[in-house]
Amino acid sequence: MQRQLHDRLKDAILAGRLAPGCLLPGSRALAEALSISRNTVTAAYNLLAVEGYVQPDRKGTRVATLIRPPSRARRAAQPAVPLPARLARIQSTVPPAEAGLALRPGVPALSHFPLADWRRAIDRAIHRAGSSALGYGDPLGEPALRTSIANYLSLARGVRCDPALVVITEGAQEALLLCVRLLTNPGDIAWIEDPGYRGAKAAMHSGDLRIVPKQVDADGLMVTEKDWRSQPPSLIYTTPSHQYPAGAVLSVARRLELIANARRHRTWIIEDDYDSEYRHVGAPIGAMQGLVDQAPVLYVGTFSKTMFPSLRLGFLVLPEALIAQMREPLTEILRGGHRYEQLALAEFIDSGEFSRHLSRMRRLYRDRQHSLREALTQHMRVPHVIEGGNCGLHLTMRLPAQYPDRAIADAAQRHGLAPAALSSFALQPRSQHNGLVLGYGNTSAELFSPMIRRLSQITLGAKVS
Ligand SMILES: Cc1ncc(COP(=O)(O)O)c(C=O)c1O
């Protein structure tokens, strides 16, 4: 009763039905009129007074003078707040999540994830840590997970790494945002691969950086001496083990050159090593970070492909030269969360379940890629060139310019297919950036034939003269 009376009076005051300065009825009179107890009225008045809706004075209880929110009609007419320029530059070309996931790049085989094992690992983490892990954790991440990751990276990726250098993040995306925040000022120059990862572009935009696209060829990121002389950047974003999305491996000559020039110009390199666990051809390619001692490289990794995307766990390995300086700001910026997931993941890695899962997935993806290539050979009736495939979860198919990739990707979505247009990854679209990025991670092999037949029809139908 007290709450109802309070709410009615508050609404009347906010709507202006009870004008500023007017006296409310005395508590006794109102209690009698409403047949409720006087205590109820007094309690409601008291609460309104504490909140500042009314002010008691010698004569009684008066409605306070408030700047009321505009009416709904006036609110609707108010112009939306303009986006800050750095955010307005971020344009999404990603298909909405509810779109069919078939052929969508970047998604691992969700139905093959060992969910029951993961549930047991989570249960064990909760059982072992008990309620102590409900509180904030180490802002840089659970020590157990940082140790597991450091061990794993030194063995599997040749990363020079100590647990103290590892920062646990919400996926690779938060790691990229942190690199921008920690190392740049607005207006600084950032080089990024073109075509390249949209998440990296968005991270650079959000820091108001001047993005300079750098082309890629069969040896990965192309940078000339002239580029270094004329526009040395603060930050370089690269995917050296598996260029996203074109698929090249950055040659060792270019890696060494990039590191040497970065040292000379005090540039930091972000190495995004997002899916190199799934190497399908030849020996694994070591990380650029481990190529030389004290490389000016921030190594970024993610569990989105090796585990599952909604886990939202990734990591950043800071160069030794930065950790002393960065520990304090990082400790203030970050909060240690997802603690049970982090502890479960540490156990998953240490017990060998992670490696076993990766081996199974590597076989599955190799088979899926093989089936996708066969389906393309048999059913794709448009001239095309397939690139990539030595690694990861996608193939890139270049198409002649008269088959515009965005029109094909849009039409494909209406048929439940979600390949990405290659040109949507390009900063300076060129004719060779026309094609489709075909994800095979989360699509069953037997579906490729009918899907590619359909995609071939869609592509033919999208032809412009
Ligand atoms: C190049 C690249 N980096 C990183 C990621 C993973 O990002 P996150 O860990 O934020 O899910 C992806 C996912 O598609 C990617 O393609």
C-alpha cells in the first residue's frame, strides 16, 4: 500500500499533474480518504521527501520544483546523439548472428566440441575453488591459466614467454583494443593488412588512429623501405602465420625485415595468431614473436577457434620491455572475471584434453576442407581461383569482377548460406579483392555439394555485364 501510494504520487509529480510548490493533503486527511492507516501515508511521504520529490515545511508537505523529463512525444522528436567520429568510421559488414551459419568463416565445429568434458572441468573448478573464486581475481588473469598458456605457447608456437607476460583477455578483440589503448595516441599511424581482419580495423578506429592499408601478396604483408621512411607507424597489425583472409604465410625474410625496421622506428607489431593450431599442410610455422630475442611484438591469441567463440577468452603476451610499465595501468583498467572458466581451461590444457581436442578437430577440418575443394571442383561453374587452405577454417575463392561478391553474399544469405564477400575485408577495394571467403569449420562435409551447386547458381545469377 505504501509503495503504491509512493509510486502514484511520484508519477503525478513527474508528469506535472501535481505542480511544483503545491501542498499535498495532510497525512490524516489522506489516510481517511483512502481508508488506509496514517502510518502508511507518513511512510510514503517520508520516502518521497528522502528522494527529493517533496519538501516538508511548516505548512505541510510541498511538491518540490524539479526539471521534469520531456514528454514522450518531445523525447521522440529529439535528435539522436551523433556518434563520435572514431566510432562512426566503424561500418559493420558482418552478417547478423541469426543468419544461417553454413559456410560462415571463423566459426569452429560447434557440435563437435566435447561439451560433457567441459562441463566436468567447470564442475571440478567450482568444486576446487569453492566460493573463493566468486570474488574479483587477478586483473591480468588467473595465475594457473597464465602458466598453462605460457607453457603451451613455448612448446606449440615457439613463443618466448613467461607467465608474468601473459594477460588474459575477453578474446582476441579485447587484446587488440588493449594494444591500441596502451601503445597509441589519437592520430597515430597504424598499418594494417589489406584485405584484413575487420576486428583489427575497428580496434584501430576506436583509438582514433590513422589507418594506412598495406597490401598483401603470396608472401604476406608487403611493406617497402619507402613506406618506413615516409610514414613510420606506431602500430602494425599482422596475421603472419595465416594472413586473414587471403591465407598467405609471412615469409621469414619479411618477418626479420619487419622486426628490424620496427626496432629502428620504435614501432610495435601486433601478431594475431588466431588459428595456426589448425595447420593442414607441412610443419607448424613458429610465431614471429619467437623469431628473435626481445622482438617488438605483442602476441595475441584466442580460444574462439580452439574451444568455442562464446567462451570469450583470449590472451596477450606483452614484450618484456613493456611489462613493468604496463602492469599498473592494466591492473586499473581490467577486472579479473570468468574465474571458473579460466581455472577449468587451465586444467583442460594441463590434462592434455585440449591437445586431444585439437588433434580431433584438425582431422575433422582437414576432411571438411578436402570435401569443400571437391565440391568446388565439381559444382562451381564460374571461373575462380582458390587460395589459402594450408591452415585454419576457411578457403578464399577469387572471382572475376563481373561477379560482384557483395551481391552474391547478400543473395546467398537468403538461401541460408553465409560466405563473406572478400571485398568487405578490403580497405581500398581493388578488382583482385572480389571473391568469397568460405568457412568450412562449422559445416558438415555432406552438405558441401548441394551448397556449392546452389552457390554456383547464385553466382551465375549475380553476373553483371
Ligand atoms: C583474424 C582474426 N583474429 C581474431 C579472431 C578471434 O577473435 P575473438 O577472440 O575476439 O573471438 C578472429 C575470428 O574470427 C579472426 O578472424
